[in-house]
Amino acid sequence: MRRISVIGSALAIAMIMTVSCGSKKHEESHGHDHAKETAHNAVKGEALSFKEVGSKEIFQSYLSVKNALVKGDASAASEGAGALLAIQGFEGQDAAMKIQETSDLAAQREAFADLSASVESSLTGQVTSGAVYKQFCPMAFEGKGGYWLSDQEAIKNPYYGDKMLTCGRVDHVMGAQ
């Protein structure tokens, strides 16, 4: 009987997480029409480009870390972070170093939140064509939420990977206005 109770509790928690993300996504999508409108105003198929070459390098290396975390590949995330560390003048060195120095996926994902903030700061005002999507998962970090950047509007959640791959929303779009 106790086994059924434990299984039932686990299923209930999983359903709450799934429904919570889905309902938040639905609720919040109505309040974020501006971000979607801006995304649709960005020319579809327009190549992403930046004012400074360094911004492109930062974003490409950042995307390799993000994509590795989406796949749950700690080794690839560490390699991507190493590429960021090699970029002179990059301000997110501490977060990149934390990701590079550990093979613990949970610790990498935690440091990724700080890395995302640093990369966003580096890219502000740098996009000359195309769009960078600032995305948000309300379930990350025990319901506190977490942001990340993407070159695609489609959600691929680096904080949960396969567990909740599409949990999130586009919160803001950086692009040429």
C-alpha cells in the first residue's frame, strides 16, 4: 500500500510541474504579445549579425554551452565555456569558469543563469540584423525562474533538457529596430 502512495505522490508532483509550466506559459503568453510582435517584425530568414566581431564570437560560444545543456551533455558544456574563456574582454569569465571546471550538470545549469546575464549585457545594442530571443522558464530554480538567450524563437530549455524541453516563453527580442 505504501508503494502505491509513493508512486501516486511522484505522479502528482510530475503532473503539477507539467500543468504549472503549461498554464504559466498560457497565462503569460497573453501578457507578452509585444515580444512576439517584435519577433515577427524581425525579418524571417535574416542572418543574425552584430556590430562587433567579438559579440558574434561570444554568442556562438554561448549557444554551444546552451545547446549542450539542452542535450544534458556536461562535457560539451564545459568545452563551450572554455571557448568563452578564450575571448579577451568577455565579462562573464567567472560563470564560464564554473561551467568549465565541473562535470556536474546541475552546477553547470546554475552557473548558466549568471552566464546568460553576462552575455545579454555584452549583446545589448550589438544586434544589427536578425534576432536574439531572451527566453524564460518559470519552473527553473525551484520556481524562481531562469532566463537564457537563443537564436531561435522555439523554446529549447537548457535548465531541464529532456525533462521539460519546451517549458518557457520568449520574454524579449533583441534585434535591429
